[in-house]
Amino acid sequence: MVHNWRAAVCVAGALWLAVASVSRAPIQAAQTSPTPSPVPAAQRAVFKQYCLSCHNETLKKAGTVPVALDAESLWDVAGNAATWEKVVLKMRAGVMPPAGVPHPDRPARASFLNWIEGELDRVAAARPNPGRTEPFHRLNRTEYRNAVRDLLALDIDVSSMLPADDASYGFDNIAGVLKMSPTLMEQYLAAAQRVSRLAVGAPAPAPSIEYVRITDDLPQDVHLPGLPFGTRGGTQVNHVFPADAEYEIRVRIARDLNESVPVYTEAQNVEINIDGVRVGGFTLPGVGAQPARQGGAGNRGGGAAPARGGGAAPARSGAPPAAPADGGNQEPERPQISQIDAGIRVTARQREERNRADESWNLRIPIKAGPRSLVVTFTNRTSAIDESIRLPFQRPYPAGVNIPETRLGVHLRSVEIAGPYNVTGPGDTPSRQRIFSCRPAQGSGGASPAIGDACARRILTTLARRAYRRPVTDADVTPLLAFYREGDSFDEGMQRAIRRLLVSPEFLLRVERDPASAKSGAPYRISDIELASRLSFFLWSSIPDDELLTVAERGQLRDAAVLSAQVKRMLADKRSEAFVVNFAGQWLFLRNLQAVVPVQVIFPDFDDTLRQAFRRETELFFDSLVREDRSVLDLLRADYTFLNERLARHYGIPNVKGSHFRRVSLGPGSARSGILGQGSILTVTSYPDRTSPVVRGKWILENLLGTPPPPPIPNAGDLKPTSGDGIVLSMRQRMEQHRRSPVCASCHAMMDPLGLSLENFDAVGKWRTLGESSGSIDASGMFPDGTKFQGASGLKQMLLQSDRFVPTATEKLLTYALGRGLEHYDAPAVRAIVRSAARDDYRFSSLITGIVQSPPFTMRRAE
Amino acid sequence: MFVTKTFLPRRTFLRGVGATLALPLLDAMVPALTAQAQTAARPIRRLGFIYLPNGVARNFTGINYWTPLGEGPSFEFSPILKPLESFRDRMVVISGLAQHQADAHDDGANGDHTRGTSSWLTGVHPKRTEGADIRNGISADQIAAAEIGRDTAQPSLELAIDLNFLGGQCENSYACAYMNTLSWSSATTPLPTENNPRIVFERLFGDGGTPEQRVARAKENRSILDSVMADLDRQQKSLGPGDRTKVSDYVDSVREVERRIQRVEQRSASDLPDLNQPSGIPERFDEHVKLMYELQWLAYRADITRVVTFMLGRELNFRTYPEIGITEGHHGLSHHQDNPNQLAKYAKLNTYQTELFGWFLEKLKSTPEGDGTLLDHSLFLYGAGLSNPNLHAHYDLPLVLVGSAAGQLKGGRHIVYKQETPMTNLLLSMLDKAGVRPEKLGDSTGRLEVLSGL
């Protein structure tokens, strides 16, 4: 009984192929089909032999296959485009026919697919369906942030003002699910208030506190990228100071597990810089030698500067301080390691004093308004470390192990920026320069806003045009002016008007309207203005700039040459970083790195710098492909990457020194070439404690081949880490348990062999030759179509040759560009983009140009 | 680049970062409350729904860390529920209920987790789609919010712990919204959850300034919304009829916010507490959860909201809990493979979750309100959308009711209902106790006997 049920589930699971991926929602064409072309006998024969032997009514009724394809009516390709696109997808990806059943030979397969695709494309050309984007497309949180940046020259973190957005189809810019709710509306109101005040600097903001917590796994013993040389640890904060005023910078240091400040023999110096200029510092005195017990065994290092304040003796003496308990023991103790305070005796009172040491680390100084970089860091002494010291953990509180502080010097826990106090004025900030393109003729500022009406109108017209991304009329500016006039001064009036602007539906929503002339259900070309927004949100995740808007207003954007010149300009612009971070970050799951916490006892050297380096490497790499206009195939095969010392050490690549990233050539055939050799991808596709060939295989199927398998069926069974007699199994042996169960085999036969080929990379992307079972790793793999290959390089070769890699990349790009899921009727457009990019070796610009010139991007179906 | 912003310090809750505007919490709150409690004509009833992701530590072949031994008043606490022992007389453990709408129906096993969440409070089988046509049903909390939340500044709060922007974390063919929230204000409107204590705080109390400033700001916001409404009217006229309905979300939101602002304005300025603002998301799970509970406690206490949903994590999340020695990802661990060791470990995690819930209940119990405590006037549902996670089972769901619901809940019992009784019947009974009496919810077939009678 149980078995039957499981068998049924197995079959349903096995034949996910027909239902996955290309969405089922078909827009059935109402019109009559174009003249069907006769079906060549050869194609019928291929289909009959290799598809219909399983996909027939008999086996469907038996529950073996989910779809039957033997109806004669199917050969009306136009009427069954959705079904045929699925057939094409499955065959191109190599998942159909499945491994182990007869396959057509290469020429027959190619001929069959080309014929079917030709038919589908012919039908589509005769009856184009560009799809219909949603009429309203709310800006997501990232787009809101960028729009504010480009509109008001104000770059602030809005994640503390707005919630994260729901994703669909793998991206968080999908119009259909970006809903509005009362709570969100309230948050937009609150954000508008804050943003407008920051931008204008008036009315003077009330004091508030920005609190920055340094993550526990950010190492503080080493120099950090971007911080001054000669320093270690600390942090850098980009902060917008809202006014010329006094601010208080409060520095707090990390505590140990007992919430005590650890004891260090050396004085610890904190330096505070703003925009590279030192503005102050603090010192935590060392608890070294007490005068009475000067000397002792280990007076190492010498020459340390006397500590400021606190009254402590010179640092860096290893002798134990006056120790009450076993003080009678005259035997000199071993030199104590500075960070293990268990080894250094301090009295309770001393400890209490130390714990209050940073209470007064508050630096109150005048700071000019505007964005500034605040650095709080420690001066580095010697980096020589006692050889007996092992640094087992980069993080301070190893799970479940109550051991004392293991870090070498004092660590930063938090930085607070409080203020503004004693405001002297709004200052001269980039935001004010951007906004105030004019000033009222006289009595600037103080006088009634009515005086500044003409100037205000000018400013608001400019702002509204940019914010609404279209030419504006009086009807747009009048409501803004009304708010402006309520202000007590010119500046405050502008602040009110901007606040109103920021909650305008036309700012928060991208609106696309059917032209009055559009025939219901018919495709039409969207306006140049709408196209400009599609472009800027695609490539910049932000609003169009003046140049793009102007070109659009002149109606020139529909000109292919102008369009491609704009694309080129936009990709070269710094704002296109947003494309890399948002598109690649979501497509390749880089965002997930933030939530990855590998198990400490297995991966003791994983820390936040490594996590950040992983992400940075892949971002820089992807960015270089776009900026240098390389082939999208280089994503898998490029012979270079970007490394800093930390990452190079992790990869075992020598001679990369320092914390900054630089381009590094990889040798021919390097395992690290392409994204499949990068720690980011390898880590986000692993479990916290081990690799997962399943997750890696699934990631490849989903993101590189565009054929996602379903999640495991319930109670799929047991994967034992050891054999019956307790011997640890290799990952391959563990995975082979999947194959023994028919319930699992159908999907795992595709996922596992892909993932297993990457087994030489451990769960944090380190190269290894021995696996869990201490046996050498067998990295042989198999493609879904049954082709066998070896290791990561074999996998890359297979993917490069696959029919599906470039189309999948194109589909992801198009989904992201349109903000909607793709439907079967988009497939002809994808094929056309890929075909045309092929002539240019699939360069990024050719794919992106293909997308922005494609029917789905330039056209829309009327309601 | 390596700055992690706005994290709260370890072991500190609602810490004073409000600098100049800090008043001690309790001093600010108590007078306002006392006054309120005295004037309240009837006890305020509050409803809370707390959701555990990835089921609980049990299988169907003998290992069960959740279900108490014995039925009726003489039940024995199970390991997971043990932390709630001191609430015995105020709690009812409920076994046997099922959420049929979470089952696959014709949609395939793919989506068991998603549906576990999305149908938990709706009793509706969610439409399998990633597109604009997402469809579920109105959720029990929102039915309650429309009634008992009508007079509060925030009719409901939707809270969560996990980040919801990670890639590949939603089941294929289901929009992430189905898994990110329990709350649907209509069949097509999922309400986003918030996991950042700072944002939640600002929703409750505004973003700082004196009470007078906040009221002034509310007035300004109202005039902005009036003006926005005029914009929307103008825009609607230029749209086709189909598109026009799509802007209704926006219009409804603006109207609702206007109503909320009115409610804020109606309160005298002195009613608004002057509090310290939390600064961000604490790193550790327990600290984050406690802070979110503390915010709920504040919201209930100040009567800013009466209805809350709180997700202790998303389904499928891979969080580790090193602070209690759990270094496997949550979802992976939940697929316990019937392995006794793994089940024991998972039970440890579930117990940890329940301890935190107990911490919250204790806080409610020790806060006087009117003739009793906050807990006396509240009712909480604590449980999961999966029972045995290894099977993705949506039946015999782990569910507990806690609170006194103003004397309407007779505690100290373990009630075992007939297997397959719809969970929506329980939700209806809960709504009854809150004075909201919808005829039906999703697939409900009636009220739960025994429970409803009391």
C-alpha cells in the first residue's frame, strides 16, 4: 500500500519536466493560425520514435507520464506553441529524452529542433505577442534608494526605512508582486519626511543617533580594505551629516563572553578620521607590569608608547601584575599572551575600571554638513605573533565553547554618531547644490516663500520632470507649489514640496498607459518616454538622467542607432554598477552570502572579510565582463579573476599582498576560472557543515540551464553519512543512495552528477583532494543527457557547449529587464536575441542591445 | 564596504539610543495605561499568531517531542512545551487538526512548505503562480483586525525574523509572497512582514521627536495624503477600465493611512509614549526574537495594535543556532530522516523557540491591566504549518492556545480532535472569542466543539 503510494509520487516527481519552467499561463491566441506548414515526415518520425514511446495516452492514463503528446492536433504548432516550447526547452537542456533511453543522433536532433523552432518563430513573426507588462510598477527598495540619490544627490541607506520586497521568478523587481499596502504607504510618508529634510537641511533636524554595530566575525587583527595603512581593524562609516553642527562620535569596544573588556598588556590606541583627517583618538591602557614587579621573564617587544591617561605603566611587559591569590609563588611565569586575560591577573576593581574605560570615549566636534567618511580604527603595532599562539577562530564566540577572548588586540564593537547639536546652518551640501539651481531674488531664505515663487517653480519643474521621468505640466507642479507655500522660509517650503513629491504616485510607480489609439489585445510600440524608464531601471535600477530623458522627449529613442548609443553610454556610466549588483546578485545568489554562516569548528577561518571578499570577487568579475564587453561565455571560462590577499590565500594563489582587490591572471585550465571556481557560488550552494552536490546541481540546472527541478518529495528517505558498520561514506557514496530509490532517482540522476563534479571545492570553496571519508575525491560527472565528464573543467566545457547556457542567461536578463516572468510567447524573442548575439561571440553589449530592441522590451499588448 | 549597519548590541533591548528624547520606558508608559485601563469599558481582547517554520520534532512512528502524553486535564507536558508549564492553567494544547488546503491537490509536492505558511490562517489553497495573479484568501488575523483593530492606530502588525530577499529560497512556481507572510488582507493582497525592530518601532511610535512634533507631523502627512488622493483621481481618469482597478491597492492604502492618522490625532499628545528607539537587527536569534516580542508587548500595552502575526522564521530557512550548539541549517535539520539523534537535536531547537515564547508570556503576565494582566485579555495561537517536517505533513498540526481571552478560555487541557478536523474551525473559534463571528473561513466546517462552548 505504502509502496504504491510512493511509486505514484515517484512518477509524479519524475515527470516534473513537463510542468516546470516555462510558465503555464498561456495567452491563447484568439485569431486564426497562420497557414500551417506541412510537417516533414522525418520530423514526425523523430518525434514518434523518441518522444511518443513514453508520452502517449496509454502511459498517461497509467500515470507514468504527466502529458501525452500523441494527439494529431498537436501538429498545429501555432495552436500548441506553449506545449512545443516546453518540448524545445527540455530537449535543448538535454533533460529529454532522459539518460538511459534511446536518443536521436545529433543531426536528427538538430534537424528536429531547428524545424520546430523555425515553425514557432514563423508563427510568432506572423502574430507578434510582446506580452503585457503591468500598468503600475512600484519602485522596489533599491530603486527608491537610487532614485533619491540621482534626484537629490543624497545617497542614504533606506533599508532602515522601507521593508524588503517580495521576489518572484528569482528577482525582486517583478511588477506583479510589488504591491502597495497601508503600512508601506506609511513608510513612504516617513521616508519622504526624512529624505527631504536631509536633502534640504531645513528645518534643522532634531538630534538622532546613528548606531553602527560591527559584526562579530569582522576581523580586527588585520588591516581592512579601504582603511588607512598602518591601522588594523576598525570600521568605516559613510554618513550624511544633516547640517553644519556639532556631532558626538561615540566609540565602544568589544566585550568578551562575560561582558568584560578583555585585558591587554599593551595600550590600545583608537584613531578617528573624517574624510582622511584625524580628528581625535582614545587609548585603552595596557595592563602590563606593575611597578613593583617590573622585569620578569618576558619583557618582549619593548618600546611601546606610554599609555595616555588611565595611569597605567608602560605596556608590553609580560610579567604578571601583583597577583593576590598565588602571589607567593615566586617562579616567574611564562610570558603571557596578551589576549588571554585568564593569564593576567587583575583585581576586581581594576576590571571594573577597565569595563568603564570606554564610557567616556565620546568625541564632540563640529562637522560640516554633507556625506562624509568616518573611520574609526586602531593603530597597528608589530604584527609579530608569538609562535606558540594559535588562532583557532576568527570569530570571538565559538559555538558552545566557553573559551576566553582569542583575539590579539582590542576590537571595535560599535560606533555611534549623535547629532546635530548647536546647528549653525544647512551647510553647502551636494544635495543643496543639486536642488537649489536658483535662489529667490532677494531676502533669500528668511523671507516669505511667496517672494521665491518663480525660482521655486523653476526648481520644482526640474525636480518633477526627473522624478516623474517625463515632461511635466502645470498640473504636476501646482500641488507641489501649494506645499512649498506652506513653508516658513524658502528652504522650508522647498523641503515640504520635496516631501510631497516623494510620495507622488508618479514617483513611486512606473506607469505605462495604453495609447488611446491602441486596439484591444493588439501589440503597440511603447512611447519613447516609457522606453527611457525601462532602460534606466534595467541598466541603472534608477530614474533616467537628463540626457536620456531629452533624447526620449525628442522622440529619438526609437531610432536603433540612438538607442544603442544610449545603451553604450549607460553601461559605461558608474550607475550601471546597480545592474551588476542587483542582476548578478540575484541571478547567481550572491545576496545569500550575507546569510551564510559556515560551522565554525569545521571552517574556523571563515569570517566576514572572506564573506565580503567572495561577493566582491564575483561582482568585480561580472562588472569586468560587462564593462569590457566580453562574451557571456567568459562567465564560465575567463582566465582571470579579482583577488586580494585574504582571498588569494584561501584559493592558494601566491604573491597577492594587501587588502585591495586587483585583477589576477589564472593559469590555463585553472580550476578557479569562471564563476564555478569562485568561492561565492561554491559557498552559497553548500550547507553550513558540508558540500551539497544536490544544491550545486540544482543551482546549475536552475540558473545555468534554466530547467529547475522541484524540491524533494516528502519522506524521500534517508541519506546516511555512514555505512552500516559505521564507516564514513564519501559524498559520492552518500549521493548514490538517491539512485537506489526510484522515488529520488528521477531528479537526482540529473542533479547529483552535476554537483559531484565540483566536489574538489569544499563548502567554503577551498580546493581539496580528500573528501569527508578521507578518501580521494572522484569528481567525475554526468550531464543530464548522459554525457560523462571530469571535474569542474569538464563541467565548464559541457556548459559552454550546451544549447541552454546563453539562452538561460538571456531569459534571466529579459525577466529582470521587463519585471515580469517570461511566457512561452517570449521564447521566439529570446531565440532571436541569442541568434543575433551569436554573430558577435555573445558579447554582453550584443545581448543587452538585443534585449532593449526586442519586441517584449519595446512593445506592449493593449488591454 | 564591510560596514554592517544598525545592529543592536548583544544583551541589550530597546537600548537608549534616543539620546535627548529618552525617558525611562516604564515611567512613560504606566500612567497612560493606568488611565486607560480605568476608563476601558470592557477588557480589550488581543489576538496573536506565532508561527514556527519547518514543523516540529516528531515523526509518525513513535518519536514525538511535541504532543503531550494523555488527554484532557491530566496531560503531561512534552519536552518542547515544557517551558510553558507555568502557564498550564491558561493553555490548551490542541491535537488532531489538519490544514487540508496546504496539501498538494493537483499542484505537486513542490510547494508543501509554501502552502504550509500561506494557508495556515486562510484555509485556502493558494494559486500556484509567480505572477500578478497571486491568489489566496483573507486570513483570520485580518478578519479580526478589521473588527477589533478598527479603533487602533495599527489594526495589525505582521512581524518576522528572517530576511526575505535571499535568492532561490522560494519554491519553484510560487511567488515568494506566499512564504513570506501569514497575513492577507484580501485574496490578492499579502501583507509584507517586517523583521527590523527599528522599523517596527517607528510604525508604532513614529520616528522620534516630541509628542507634539509627532502630532504635527501626522497633520502634515494627512494634508499630503489629501493631495496624493487628488493625484490618484486624476490618474485613474487616464486609465483603461482594467488598469483602473489595479490602482485600487494604492487608493485603498492611502485611505487606510488617512484613517490611521486620524486615530493618532484623536489621541491627546500626552498619550504618546516617549521611548527609546531600537537601532537595528540584533545578530543573535534569541536577542532578535526577544526584541520583537518586546515590541509586541509594547504595542499591546499601549493599545496601538490588538492583532499580531509573528513568524519565527521562514519555511526552508537555513539558519543555524550556534548559541545552543545547533550548527546544521534549520530546514536540513527538520528533515530528521526518523533518526533519533537528529530528532532530539531538532527538539532542542523547538524547545528553545518555546522558551522564548514563555519569556514573552511571562512579560504579559506580569504587566497589570485593568482587573488582571495583559495576558488575561489576550489569546495566542502558537504552532506550525507542518507537523512531521520529514513528511511535510499538514495534519495533526502542532498547535497551542495560550491566554485567558478575558476568561473565555478554560486552560489546563490537552484536547485531541478527530483527525482531519480542519484547522480553520479552530481559527473560527478563536475569532468567536474575540467577538468577531464570521460565518466561515476558508474550508471551515464549523466551530471546534468543547473549545467554543467555553
